Amino acid sequence: MSERTMDGLAAARARGRNGEVVLDGPIRIRILENGTNTGHRLGLTENVLAPATTGPPQHIQREHVETFFVVSGTVRFTSGTGHADVPAGGLLTAPIGVPRTFANPDADEPATFTPDRYIDYFRELSALRPGPDSLDPAVVLDLMSRYATEPYRG
């Protein structure tokens, strides 16, 4: 990612594979703005979901709002027992305390925005080593708790 400052404005350019990639599997997360240029009021990631990929289990954030902007494809957002399919160009905001998760129901690649508070969560998540089948859910839950996030127990 290249960056330049002009009269107090910070312009960052993250093209191709520039930017810090913190996860690179069925869910690819690339940090475009880590909060250093916004006083940590806003961070921005690009999340690319492989076809038919499910996201994390439903969870509740206790200290920050998440806003997702879909760049391409369709993202299925689930809250409790309901869901909404948000197409490219759509925006969805998940307030504090509202359960949420996401998935890619089709073959396109969506992207999302997320607050910078959660960027270090993604970094720590990428450092976890999976067991024979996947990440240990207890380890992921412990990590989530350090970021004021808990599973949704509908």
C-alpha cells in the first residue's frame, strides 16, 4: 500500500495484492486502512469470500458497529433467524449488540468494511494454527472475548 499526505489529507493506494493480508484462505482479508490515518475512528478491510463460503458463527460485538459495503457478488447477512442477501452496491450496518454473520451464497467475491478495533483480531486469528479439521472453537471464542465479541446464543 502506498501512501501520501497532502494538506492534511492522507491518500492510500492499495491495488493488486498491496496492503497487509491477514487471512488468505476461503476468506481473504486485506487491510486497506488500519486506523492510523483516522485517529482509529475508522478502519477498512477488503474481505473476499470464495464461492459458497460461510463466515464465522453468529456473534455479537459489544463495543463497535460494523458497516459492510458489498463491492461485487452477493453477501448473505444473518442475524438471529433472519437473513438478508445484499447485492453489489448495497450497504448493511450491524449495530452494537445485534447478532451477525455473513456468507457468500454464490460464486462472486464480495468485500466489506470493518472498524479498525477489529483489525488486530484478524491479525491474531491468522496466527492461530488449525487442528485436523479446523480452528479449535474454544480458542476462537477466547480470542473473540478479548475484542468485546461473544457468540450469539439465540
